[in-house]
Amino acid sequence: MTMQQTEGAARPAGRPRSEKAEKAIIEAALDILGEGSGVSELSIEAIAARAGVGKTTIYRRWSNKEDLVVDALASLKPPIPPLKGASVRDDLVTYLQVVQSESIHVRTRCIMNIAMSQSDRHPRVAERFHEIAIKPRQAALRAVMERGMANGELRADLDVEMAMAILSGTMMWRTKWSSDDDLPPDLAERIVDEALRGFRPR
Amino acid sequence: MTMQQTEGAARPAGRPRSEKAEKAIIEAALDILGEGSGVSELSIEAIAARAGVGKTTIYRRWSNKEDLVVDALASLKPPIPPLKGASVRDDLVTYLQVVQSESIHVRTRCIMNIAMSQSDRHPRVAERFHEIAIKPRQAALRAVMERGMANGELRADLDVEMAMAILSGTMMWRTKWSSDDDLPPDLAERIVDEALRGFRPR
DNA sequence: TCGATACGCAACGGTCGCGTTTCATAATAT
DNA sequence: ATATTATGAAACGCGACCGTTGCGTATCGA
């Protein structure tokens, strides 16, 4: 067998699909979603136009919008902040600061909105988002908490699930219902300090 | 002047507008929103059809969709739970239980979603919702907290804004990301007890 | 070179909702 | 009675997208 085959699957004959087009499509989709469109308002034609691509090229890859959006969300790399500070408090502050700074970017904000509000109508999309964006962060957060419980910075009987919900939920609540600029500049620290008051031993 | 006039404004000649139709329209709009449609997916035709009403009847009263939705939201009466329990803890638990029970109803849930996610695209709608549904609740909650600070159940230097965000945000976070049935049955109590640990004096 | 496949583009017929108009009918004031 | 306004129904022309098809061109393997 003389055929050299770098990959396992046999390359099909003909012109290969353009990877560039694929990127452009996904980027365009995220871009439009980031402007506040819901999933159902997101039109294939708009994506094609913005990506500089024919509709055919889209339909050849995804049979429906949801699949496209799912893949688009999957392409988002979760920027996990490195959490190896001196103390639990430092790590938590760092974490919440990252969360807050992300919530200011319109694009992040809109995509977050989509995930939160369209979980009923587009469960697969919401599930994917949860997998991509929420879970890894929660895992990092959980690691911090458990480290704290191990070294005595936090109560040994702390309900970690609850503690994480307090931190994330409080930040979300405040960033949701306040305009970005009338939030206290030290919001993250204040949340952490207030929460830690109940998390510390005794 | 023989004209009897119950109201100040002179009743215009001709057939009066049907109050029943108006109610039906608003109810239909809320109904559709409660099924998960966003504001932009909400179509006048669908509202008219469900309300059993001609489109004319809608356009005669509202010149655009947003106005209609704003009025529809305004018609929602905020069911303020009476909070005059024996203790701050009791009141907070009652409050959060109400919040949770509401978050289970699909309709409430969807309308909440709309308010939260479409604040960029439909600011007037979001603002109205905040006025109708959030503010009164927050006021009731604030009253409880201040009562607690006055009688010593809570720290005198408690950051009330932060404390309220902790309670509401935590409940929202947990009800958002969990399916309704794998939440602990005593969720409200657990949130309150965890939070109060940091709210109590010393 | 040749067959196969992908590309961007334009056009297709079809659906949906828009906001407006027309119509016959109903409800009210004088 | 008559004038006036509202009502539900239907139809209008318009534009946005749908998902598909055909076109000429580009890019691959054989």
C-alpha cells in the first residue's frame, strides 16, 4: 500500500472544506449573539453575510441552528484564572474580580444571558454552555474552598455547594441589577469579606 | 349642566372601548411570554389570535409592542408576602420560600428571564419589571433586615445592600442552575442559616 | 487531464409577521 | 333615528428568512 495517510480516516476526494470559512462562520455567530440577539433571532442569512460566506457552506456543515450554536459555544475557551494565591481570601477575590470583569464585556454578558434565559427553549445550548463556561469555573472555585477547609481557613463542616452559590450568586445579582458604574470598585473584596465572615471556623 | 359625569374627562361619543378585550390582550401577551418567547418573538398576530381579537383592536391602543409589554408587566400584581414573623430568621425563610415557589411556575420563570436577559435590548421593559417585581420585594426584605439591626438580631454595621444580594442572589443562582427537583427541600432555610452566620452580631 | 467536492453568489418558491385598509356589525350619546 | 366610535374578520403589499437549487469557479486526488 503506497498511499500515505497521515490521518486514520480516508480523505474523501475533491476539494476539502475550508477551515477558514468554518472559523469565520462560528465567529460571526458568536459576534451576532454578542450583540444581544437570542438564538431564535439569529438568522442563517445574517451569519452568512457577516462571515462572507454562502448559505450553502453553512448548511453543508450544520443541519440546524442549534447545532451551530452548540459548536460555537464549544469553541469558547474558558479563561480559567490561576488560583494559587497566598490565602483563600486572595483566591476568592481574584476569582470574583475575573467574573466581574467578564460581566462588563458586552459579548460575554449577552452570551451569558442566552445561556441563562433560553435553557427552557434551547436546552442543548444551555447545557453546553454550562459544560463549557460554568463547570470548569465551579471546579476551580471548589478546589479553593476545599483547600481552605483542609488547612483550617474555612470551617470543616462548610456546605461547599452553598458557599459557592453564595459567592457566584451574589456577584451575579449585583452585576445584573446595577448599572456597571455604580457598583463599588471593591465589590469583589466586599462580597468575599462578607461571605467569609460566615465561612470561617467558629 | 345636566350631563352627569362620573369621571373628570368627557366621555367621547360612540361605542366605548371594550375593557374585556383589553384584559384579554394583556392576558394573552403574558401567556405567550410565559411560554418562553422573548419580546421580539412575541408577535401581534399571535396575541390577537389568542385573545380572540382583531389586530385593529390592539393597534388602536398600543402603537408598538414594547408599550404593550410594559403595560402587561404593569398589570402583574406583586404578591408581597407578609413578613411579620417572630424573628428575622423566620421572615427571611418565608421570603425565600416564596421566591423559590414562584421560580417553579413556568410563567413567572419565563417573565423573570425576559426581564433579566433583555435589559439591553428592551430597557424600558426591564426597567418596568424592576419597578413592579423587584423593588417592592427588595423593600420588604430591607424592612426585615433593618428591623433585625434595630433589635440586635443582626450586626449593627451590616451592609444591608450586600446582605440582600447574598440572599436573593444565592437563591437565584441555585434555582437557575439546578433542575427544580434536585434542590434540597429545605433550601430556603439552609440559605438563611448559612447567610445569618455572618450577619449576626460578633 | 479528469472526476469529485467545496466555494461564493444569486435566484427560487414558501412562510410569517408587519402595519394598514376595508367591511359589515355592535354599542353608545344626542 | 342618527351620528359616532369600536369590534372582529379578512385582505392588502411589503420585507425578512427559510431551505434548496443552479451556476461558474476553485481546489483537491488519481
